[in-house]
Amino acid sequence: MNIEDLILFIKQSGQHVFIEVEAKPEKIQKFIAKYNLDFKQHLTANTDGIITLKPDANKWDVELRIYFVTVTDMPSDYLRKTTKNSFYRDNYNFRINNNGITRELFSRGFHIGLN
């Protein structure tokens, strides 16, 4: 998979994508600290796109999601990783739950929140 293909799709589709992170409080704080250091940002637990779960939530680690309005003409390598979204961020019809892909987007200038 070539991340540049996904970025080109996003640009050519003219849509905004939304990236969020979800984790328990301890994991969220570690994620925020590293993210802010790595990308010279100032995220807080109150930033749109940061979801802090309850300490006893049934989650192992940090989960990163990319939300899309449309996946029409999305490269097939990425389309296979896309799921229909009907529960979260109801203005986005699809999402990719993949930390690796999301981190690649971060390294190319995308960020938590609206892009």
C-alpha cells in the first residue's frame, strides 16, 4: 500500500477527513504527550478528536480512526480496510480503524481532528 495513493484520493475527492484517537485515561495521556512532542502540537484531553474512555473500559491500547464521507474511487488496498460507519461521527459514512495507516498520515502532515 502506498500512502501517497490515499492522500491523492483524499485531495481529489475534495472531502475533509476526520482523525480521532480513543483510549483509557493513562494511554490517552501518553499518546497526547508523545504526539505533541513528535508533531509540535498542543493537544489536550479536551481537543476534538480525543476520546478518553473510562478506566475500566474493555480496550487494550490506543485506537486511531480515519473518517470519510465517501470512499468512491478510493484505492482498493485502502477500500478493503474501510468499514461502514453508523455509530460514531454520523456525518462520516465510512472509517478506517488502523493505527499504522493513521500514523503514516500523521507523518505526512495530517493531524487529530478535521483535516
